[in-house]
Amino acid sequence: MKNQYNLAWNEILINSLGFAPVRLKWFILSPLLLLCKPCLAQDLEPRSYANIPIGLNFLAAGIVHSEGELSPAPTAPITDANLTIDAAIIGYAHTFALAGSSSKIDLSTTRVCYEGSATINSERLYADRCGYGDPTIRLTWNFFGAPALEPKEFSSWQQGVVVGASMQIALPIGSYDSGKLLNTGTNRWVFRPGIGMSHKLGRWYYDLIASVRLYGDNDEYFNDTRLQQEPQYTLQGHLIYNISRGHWVSLNANLFFGGETKKDNIASSDDQRNSRFGITYSIPVSAQHSVKLYANTGVITEVGNDFDTFGALWQYRF
């Protein structure tokens, strides 16, 4: 299978050089982009399943910067691969009651710029691109231990164990050009069901979250190739200390694995077994405004990204 993959790789390289030499750099960096998508997708999300009052609306805007090395699959003839990603994020959320428990729906979208380089056959190649990422919509339902409460009622409520479920969908409407391999959109549906719990002990909280990403096929990949991807599984854990209302700090860790890709049914041997560690700090600016700062880095990387990520998010409640 590896020999078959390398033959297919070399054939597409020759074809790329034969009729459009400039596209070679997109082909070289494309597997890297597929590997680095989790640098935005593999977010560490403390308090995702914590109970909050119903009837609230939130607007959020932020920036994210990621940079680091990439570890391609063993079959990929790529070395010394690096990538820098800058993204602007905007989102909206609304809380409401569902079957007597608190729920939330949120929507977000991104504007992303990539800049990367890699070495193949002693030649250094570069690529950069900006575009809009695939927007996401997510429904979260805390079905246990999280009664639907108005803000006045919520102020006197004491949290114990909260358990919830969620479904996030990425819509394939981001920037995508089938003639190029470096794209900010993915041209495929992604479904992400998840389950999680949150438990409060005095000023301390802890979260445990499990989710899986289910990928649709991209039938308009480069050179009329069909891209498929196996499910990718994620486990997250968060330890949170509540300083005061809206003022908290969290230590975060995750483990994600799976997600091997296939191109025209040829396996790429790029399934991931990686983990990240990070910290999040949230501080209230006023009764309606807050700012969240976060940073995380890869601690185990077999295939995929070994990135340092920094971000800031402003949130307005109304």
C-alpha cells in the first residue's frame, strides 16, 4: 500500500509539473494543511458544559495565532515543514430551555490566513493563502443537573454534577477552489457529536469531555481526486479555579487520535495520536463585557501539528 501511495504521489507531482508548475507548491503543502486543520479545530474548551442562565445572548470576537512544525505521514516525501496561521473569529450564542434543562446554540465563523514552507528533493517551497473557514453551528443540551433558570433564579442556585450532550456541524461553504490544494474551506460536511460533564467543588470545577468528528467526502479534491477521512476522536480534561464571578483560570489538556485520510481509496498513513496542553484565563471587564486569554502547545505529536497557539477573545452579554 505504501508503494502504491508513493506511485500515486509521484504521478500527481509529474502531472502538476507537466501542465501547471506553479501548482506544485499547493500539492506539497496540501497534506500539511490537512494535518494542521486540527490546530483550529482541536480547541481546548473549558466550561463547555457548565450551566448558565437562560434567555441570554452573547457576541464574541477574537484572534488566534498558531505557528510551529508539522510531522507528515511516513509515506510523505516532505521534510522541514513549518506553518503559521492567523485567524479572526466572530460568534454568537443564545441560551434557552429545552425539556426543562438549560441549552445553548452557538454559531461561529473565521477568516484565516496560512503561510507555510516545506522541503522536497532539496528544494524549499513556499505557499500562502487567505480565505473564510467553514462556519459552524452547535447545539448543547445539559440534560442532567442543569435546570433552566432565569438570571435572578440562577444567582442562588448551587451547581453539583452537570451532564450534557452536543452536536456541532461545520457547513462546507468556506473559501474553496478545487484547482488549488491550499484552501481555508474544506468542501465537506463535518459532524461532531459530543458528551461532557462539569462538577463544582467549592471554588474548583473540573470538566471531562469526549467527542468524535465524522467527516463527509470531498469529491472535488485536486486533480479530480476523492478525499475521504476516518473519524477522529477527542478526549478533553479541564481543571478550573473560580476566583470570582466571571473571573477564573483553567488548566486544559486533550488527546486526539484517528482521522486517517484516503485519496481515491489509497490510505495516507496519517492517522494522528497527539495531545495538547494549555491554560485559559477569563477576566470580567464590566457586568456585560469579559476578555478571555488562552495559550496551548503540543506535548505529544506523532503525525500532525506541533504548534504553539495564542489567542484572545472578547465577549459581550446582553
